[in-house]
Amino acid sequence: MSHTRVAILISGSGSNMVALAQSMQGDHPARPCLVLSNRPDAGGLAKAKAMGIPTAVVDHRPYGRDRAAFEAALRDVLDTARPDLIALAGFMRILTAEFVHPYAGRILNIHPSLLPKYRGLDTHARAIAAGDSEAGCTVHEVNPELDDGPVLGQARVPILPGDTPETLAARILPMEHRLYPLVLRRVVKGERGLITLP
Ligand code: GRF
């Protein structure tokens, strides 16, 4: 059986990439085919290499504000890996409609908030400042709007008195590592029903 090929895009530590890659083993119908970072110094690159996953870097900095040129370079590298699915995992660049369109329905992202609340950055600080009683993370399909595509999975955690963005992030990250692999497996199997944790 040929496996579904999954490219994982990262910008940092790649803890979500590791969770996804570790889940794609045994009878899992998918396998990671590439870990691609926009940052040469991303810690996740070494982790991917250690797991025997092909890696690539397309440094966004030489492209300056020329987003189209950066995305064309991304696409060239991705095309060689022939991914069936793309998983953004701590990937911190905004992708334009021109990039997303050819992969429509085949790009997933994990965002550290209970979308549609808190699109964008600093999600934990914003949830705490708003006095919310809970926070969490969301896996969604990527569409050309920022953090806006159909929600495929959500995980909720309580916000506790005295929480800081760091303590809240530490409570959510393990839930990300559970949620994303669950959603990926269902998407690969052609199921798009909402997953909620706990
Ligand atoms: C995580 O909070 C994730 O939700 C966000 O980027 C952060 C770091 O992710 N997208 P990772 O450790 O690089 O996977």
C-alpha cells in the first residue's frame, strides 16, 4: 500500500512535527515525506534528521517583502517531495491565497487558541487578559484568510488563577501533541468530523 505523503512545515522547535512524525508509523496510512523550515536555525530540523525524515530550508529573509518569490521557492521544494497533505506545525509565515489555492483542502494548521477566538499572535496572553476560564488549541484547514479555515479539532484546558502565558502554553502544548495526530489520521482516512478533547 502506498502511504499518504505528508510534508510538515516548521519555524521553530518542531515539537508538533515530532508528535505528527511519531504518529505516522505502523498501520498509519501516512508517512512524513519532508520537514521544511523557513528558518535555517529551526531546532526541529535536527529532530527530523534524527528521525530519518528528509529536510529542507527555504530561508524567507533573502526574499524581504517579496512574499510571492518566497512562496515560489517553497513550492519548488514542496513539488519535489510530492506531498499529498501539508501540515503547518509552528510555521510562522503567513501564506497567501496564491500559495494556498493549489493545495486547497490539503493544508492543515494548528493554532494555539480556541478559534474563532484569538486569531493571530499572543493568544495565551490575550485569553488571560480577557479573563477567559478556558483556552486551548485548534487544528483547522488552511484557507487564504489567517487562522480561518474549517475547524477539524479542538482541545480545551482550564485557565487557572495566576496563569501566565508561559504556564498556559505549557498546559496546552501536550494537548496539541495529542490533537494534531488524531486529526491528521482522520483526515488521511477521509473523515472530517470534528474532534474535541478532552
Ligand atoms: C505552538 O504553540 C503551536 O501551537 C504554534 O507554534 C508553537 C510552537 O510549536 N503553532 P512547535 O513546538 O514548533 O511545534
